[in-house]
Amino acid sequence: MKKLRFYLNKEFDKFMAEQFLDEKGGGIDFGKNILKIHPQLKSAKLNLDQRKKIISDYFNIYYQKREVKIKQKIKRIKNEWIKQENKFIVITENFFNGFQFSHGKYIAYASIINCNPRFLESKTFQFFYKKSLADAIHTIAHELLHFIFFDFIEKKMKKDIKHLSENQLWDLSEIFNVVVLKSSRYRHIINQKFIIFYPNHKRYIRRFEKVYKNSRNAEEFIKYGIAIINAKK
């Protein structure tokens, strides 16, 4: 894995705001969260025909006023991540029994909205620039863990996951991340107070934590997790 790169991309940020204004998932209303931070976008939520223009105009003004501060914050987050990056990679690849992060240009895009989506194929993700350093480090670790998780199951566990729906696989990946990042493996990297699960996943957490303790590596933990997700009860 090459060093994580950090960028600011206003046009990409605009596009993601358009996508997430009506998005809900895992018990979270992303559009509502956007409006908490940017109440000026309420008209974009209500006016579909003008949504793109309203968002674009607002983002242009916001970026113009705050771009210097945003870039300064990106630099601080980048410097903080650099201190932990090699340690995170070694710990994670060890947990995956020697399976390595695939090659690629891993990119973290700063965003003025707090949705933090990730894109597996391009190995990119967004993070809310106003996060504290500790919260930002958690977000970065969370998204990078997604990349190796999905790469691993695609290459090593296709038969195991073939009966999972897309939604079940998403549930599995998110719960996996929460439990693994809360573990002692990452206690020197992750501030655990920032590890928050989706409300709809609350019912799974304790069972996942229990089987995690009996798992020697990521593959065993994933297999246990699949059984829990597939259970009728």
C-alpha cells in the first residue's frame, strides 16, 4: 500500500452533497445531518429542480471563504495520520494473516459535509474536515479497513459470502470494523470514544464481540460474523 494521499476537491464534494441529501442507511438520515451543518441548503432539499445550482452556489461561497482554513486542517490531519500509518498497516495485515493491502493510489478527500462515503474500486473516501484529529484518524482507519476487508473476501472467501445479500454484506463490513477497531489491537492508534456504530447494528455488537475473542484472525472472525448475520433470530 502506498502512502495515503490527501486532497480537496470542491466539485466532487458538491456531487456527494447532491447524492446524500436524500440518503438514509443503517438508521441514519444523512440529509438531516447535512442540514444540521449547513441549514442554508434546506431549499436544495425541497427543490429538486434547482438542487444542483443551489448546492453549487453555496459550496462556491463556502470554499471561497474557508479554503485556506480547510487546507490547514487537512495538513494537520495528514501529519497526524503519518505518525500512525505504518503501525496501522502492519497490525492490519497481520490480523488478515499476511494478506496485504492491494496496490493503488489511496486517497482521502476532505469534505464540508459529514457523510464520509468510501469507494472500493478507486480506493478513495471522504472525511469531514471539521473532525477533531482523533476522530479523523478513526475515520481514516475505518475506511482503510473497509478496503482490505472487501479485497480479502473477494479473493479468499467468495464461497463463504455467496449467500449474503448486498445489504447483509454491508452490515457485516460495518460491524466487523466497529468490533475490530475497538479491540486491543488498535488501542495505541484509535481513540475508542469515536467508534460509533449504526443504530441498526446495535443488536449485533455483543455477539460479534464475543466471537471476536475466539477468533485467531480476520478470516475466522468473518466466518463467525457470516453465521450471525445469516441467523434467523
